Amino acid sequence: MLSKILYLCMMFIHAQLNSFTIMLDPAGDAKQAGRSLPNGFERGATFQFAQALKQQLELQSPDINIILTKKAGETLEELQTANFANNLLVDLLLNINFYEETSIKPSIFIYYYQNQSFFNQSQDFALDFYPYHQAFIFNFDKTKLYANHMQKCLSQAQYKHYFTCQPAYGIPFRPLVGIIAPAIGIEIGLKKNGWEPYLQPIAKSLSEIICR
């Protein structure tokens, strides 16, 4: 269970002491190789991309903190990523997924967590305890803002010849369950040229979110 009063107090202290912190969560681990890709498996590609994205963001914004949820060869248990993110009070979590693209132009899909029960609740939430599947409520508006801003950045004319960025969707996306901070999942279609064409656009979209 999650206490909103405790979380708000901790976030106030965090805001006074720390810079912006992004957690990168590449799909797959030592037990889960993920989907087959043109040049290997999802697990290896997402981890390589997360490492390159971390380096790129640190060059662009030296004052931010970039954390990876796992090291190569590690295995994460269910909700371990959520507990990690919540304990560190990260400002944004980005879950990274790849799939093999068969269309001529690859697509990027952007997800944020939202479950059906949310529609039946008031926006004026009481300051009490929440189960893990409702953790997204704490920062729902900010999450939507970040997701839509990322989608807008990745839909700019300069990228339209390389890929299509679909509208951001609110769905019960399992990798984002239990995360209090704004959390976004991206699913990127890969062709034989790999993930390199996406590195700069995604780094730029995250840098713009930080600047906001």
C-alpha cells in the first residue's frame, strides 16, 4: 500500500535537495530475452539503447541524474522496478521496448498507465493509502503531460521521413504498474539499421521535458 501523505512530504524534501532524476528501464532481463529482432533479441537491444541514451542525456544535461534499473545479466522480480523507482523518488521513468518492424516506415508507440477503475473515481483523491495498481493516480496529470509532449516532439516534420510516432495511449501497461512517478513506456519498431536513428530524437524529447 502507498501513503499519499508520506509521498508528498518526501517529494517536497526531494525537490529541495536534488536535481531531475530519470530512470531508464530496458525491457528484458537474464531470464527474459524478449522478442526476436533483426539483429538479435529485445533484451540486448534495449539495454544497449538505454546505455547509449544515458550517455547522450548526460552530455546534453550534465546536471541531471540518469539511473538504469538493472545491469547486464541481472534478473528483476515483479514490482522490483516500481519499488526501486518509488524509493529513489525519481522524477520520470522511461520503459523501453523494441519489436521487429515489417512495415516500410517504423512506428513509435507511447504508453502511460491507466486502468478502467480510474474512470469511476473522483479527481479529488483523499490523502490515504492506495494499492499498487492505483499508484499512477499520484502523478496522472503530469504523466499525461510528459507523454503528450514526447509524442509532439517525436512527431516533428524533421522525423517524419524516418518513423511515425503514434498518439500517446493510456492503458494498463504492465511494466508501469506500481510506479508513483510519471512513467512512460515506449515501443519502437526496429528494422535492420537498428536503434541508432532513434537515439537523438528520444534524447531531445526527454531533454525538453526536463526543461519544462
